[in-house]
Amino acid sequence: MKRWRSVSIICMVVTAGLLGAGALVVGQSRVPTEAIASSVTRTPELMERAWHLPVAATFHGNVNWQSNSSRCGPAAVANAYKSLGETASTEDKVLAGTGRCWTGLCILGLTLDELAEVARTNTSRKVTVLRNLSEDQFLEHLRRSNDPGRRYIVNFNRAQIFGAGVGHHSPIGGYLEAEDLVFVLDVNSNYQPWLVERKRLFAAVNTYDGDKKRGLLLIE
């Protein structure tokens, strides 16, 4: 009886910890709706053009939203793979066999390196971490983000763009070079896809997650 009581107590503590961590992630990620709307570009004409970029067009105007606020990384990979016709086209399929996020939450999210490991597990495609990029290197990759054979996932700090929020992962739908705007296919339903100036996105990428810079994940 004492043994089962101890097990029950441990389970309760673990559950409370997970719920607390989940609440922490949710709380850190909140940005007012007005701040979201005023921080990025969603002009109908520009959004229409962005959705017709070569890579964005493979998403068919549809992004599958992350299932909870901690799973932006797996959701970003799942959306990218879906656009490429890969079988790992859902969060659960992307996470299968990785040992990550088994509770349903990716506690405190996944780093860029951790997401790369997850992305490699259920595909034969090459997955490369790109970090410590110069502004010129970042621009070159954005130009190549319109190549239908490539998918980029950007890891950035929301605070640099929206004034609040934490780290986030989302696919890049392409680059409107004449306007110098990047099309970010945000997997969070509260944000949804948006356009942002290249320099502002670079500033959000050129931040630290722990002791390493954020960056891009290239899938090809």
C-alpha cells in the first residue's frame, strides 16, 4: 500500500510539473493581438503575391497549426515535409522514434540542434543547421528559399519583431526580393503567416538560445 501511495505521489508531482511547465511556455509566448497586427505586413496584394511564390505555392494556402505552444518545431518540420510530399507530415509522425516530447509537450521547446535531430529521424533528406550567419549570407539563403527543392525553417526570437514573446520555429514560404520582405509561414494560429522586412527578421535570428545563436534549418 505504501509503495502504491509513493508511486501516486510521484505521478502527481510529475503531472503538476508538466502542467506548470506547459503554463510557463504558454505564458511566455503571449503577445497582444494588436502588437501582432502592427508589427508585420499583411497587405492583401503582397500576401497574394507571397502565396504564389514557388515554395509557398506548394503549401496550397494552408498551414497546419501547432497543437500546443511548445510544439512549434515539430509543426514547422511537419508542414515543410507535407509540402514536399514526405510521409512524416504531422507532428506525431515527425516525432516518432525520436524520444522527444513524449508527454505531449516539448518542455521549454526544442533548440535548433534538437529540431535538426528530430527532422532527420523520419526522412532521407539532408538536414543542415545554419547559424552564425552574416547579414549577406542570410540574404543569400533567403534568395534560395524560392527554390522548390529547398525548405527553410527559421528559428527566431519573437521579441525582436513583436516586442514580446520567446523563441519560435516556422517555415519560410519565400522571399519577395523587390520589396525585401520575407514570407514566414507562422505555425501558431494566433499569428498565422506574415511578411516582415529582411533586416528585422535577421535581427530576430541573430539572437542567442542558451549559448548558441539561432539560425536556419535547411532541408533539401
